[in-house]
Amino acid sequence: MENENNEVKEEIVESGEIALSSDNNEIKIADDVVAVIAGVAVSEVPGVAEMAGGFAGGITEVLSGKKNLAKGIKVEVGEKDTKVDVNIIVEYGVRIPDVAFEIQNRVKKAVETMTGLNVVEVNVHVQGVNTDSKEEAEENKTEE
């Protein structure tokens, strides 16, 4: 694992982890870490109502009482590259291509900055539209 030029070497250690090593030091980044980084970045994008996770993700949130930041995120980490799939539900009235583009930019920047991995793909899958906020606004108008 040592390198004459003290360059950082990467290798896959276990499934779901990437190891960065320099001399005798080693850093392991799990898939779940990349998923949480991406999930936080997505949650900060305006127009995203919520993450669209599977049944298991919803049960985990209910049982643990904590928000699952990796809900709706699937990552594939390679030696130096990673691919991210994001499943979202958008707010009614937003321009979906703009929201998707913003998600792609923020996820790519966050993951590359925090992990040093090259993000080759950020695929955004829109699973639904949240119309609750529009319905609530209409109900408030009719009541006044």
C-alpha cells in the first residue's frame, strides 16, 4: 500500500466502502455516508417537498424517531467515482427541470467536496407532486 511519492491510493475494502490510503494511514467511506451527504444537499433545494423512499425507509423513521437523511438516495461507489440516484417528490407549481438541475449541482458539489470522489452521475427521479400546500392555501381563501 505504500507509495514512493506519498500519493493517495484507493482500493475497495468491503462492499459499500472505499478506502483511501497514504503510507500506513487509511480512510474508509461507506456508501451510507455518501447517501447522507447527498440527502442533506437535496433537502436544502427549494421546491423539494420530500424524499421518496421505499417502505423500509418510512418504517425506519417511525421506529427510530429520527429523520432518515439517506431516504430516497441510492449510491454506487467505485474506486474513484460514484453514481447517485435521487428519488424526490416536488412541490406543486415549481419548474421541475430547474429543481432537478439544482439537485444535480448541489449533490455533485457536496459529495466531491466532502469525500474527494468524482461524481459521474446524479440521476433525479421525480416520483410525485405534493399538492397539499396549494389545497391549504385555497381552503384559507374560502374561509376568509
